[in-house]
Amino acid sequence: MAGSITRGVLFVHSAPRALVPHMEWAASNVLGTRVSMDWTEQPAAPGMLRAEHSWQAPSGTGAKLASALRGWTHLRYEVTEEASRGVDGSRWSHTPELGIFHAATDVHGNIVVPEDRVRAALAHAGDAERMKQELDLALGQAWDDELEPFRFAGAGAPVRWLHRVG
């Protein structure tokens, strides 16, 4: 359904201090409203900052946010967009080393692996290691492995509220 409103979160896991105003400006541009994030030190990367911003906007906004921030040096982030009526949810993960990963998600936030990716993995059923590699790629395992140390912000991290779809 075109034009349905959804919610999402921009998680900036690590950013150099110099990028902070540029990131807020980019997010403001996409969201059409002033974005001012509460930045804190990132314990997993001394000298880097972390923040998160909950947003509500038309479906497709998550892709615009992820694209607006893509490719910035030293920037680690994730964008989530909740499923809404007639529209799957999504998650975008970005690291400087791996670039960007996108996955569709269900109403519970689980990654949904498309049929063709499952078939591609099954084509390697005779080689268990290769099949595992294909499934890990479909699930974005390398991005999860790299981002996991940055996801935990330590004591005092802001609370993220979950919203019901429908």
C-alpha cells in the first residue's frame, strides 16, 4: 500500500565526532524534520560516538536513510523499518569494511530469506561448508559479527520502545 506510515530506528553504532553534524543534516533531509541526536561515547571504539533516533514516516524512508549515509568512512550504522500494512519490514546494516547489507524482515523483525537465495544455498547441499557460507551471506552474518561489539552501548544506553504493527 503506497503511502502507508511506518516506524523505524536509525542506530549509529560508531561515528567520528566530525561526522555528527553531517549525519544529523542528512537524516533531517530525508525525514523532513530537524534531527538532533543524543550522542554518547562508544565503548567499543574509543574516540567514536554512538546514537539512535526513532522515526515515523512513509514506507520506504528506511531505504532513503540508509542510502543517505552509505559509504561514509568510519561509519557503522543500522536502519530498521517496521512492517506496515501491505509492506514488509527491512533492515540495512553498514560497516566501512563490508559496505551495506539489506534484508527484508517480518513483523517480528526476523530476516526473511527469499526463495531464490534458499535455492542457491541448497544447490550446494553436497558441500555443507559452502551451503553454510551461502546461508550466512543471505542472513548478513558477517555484518552481524562485525556490528555486535558496537550494538551494546554499556550502562546508560537509551531505552528503545517497540511498537505494535497493525
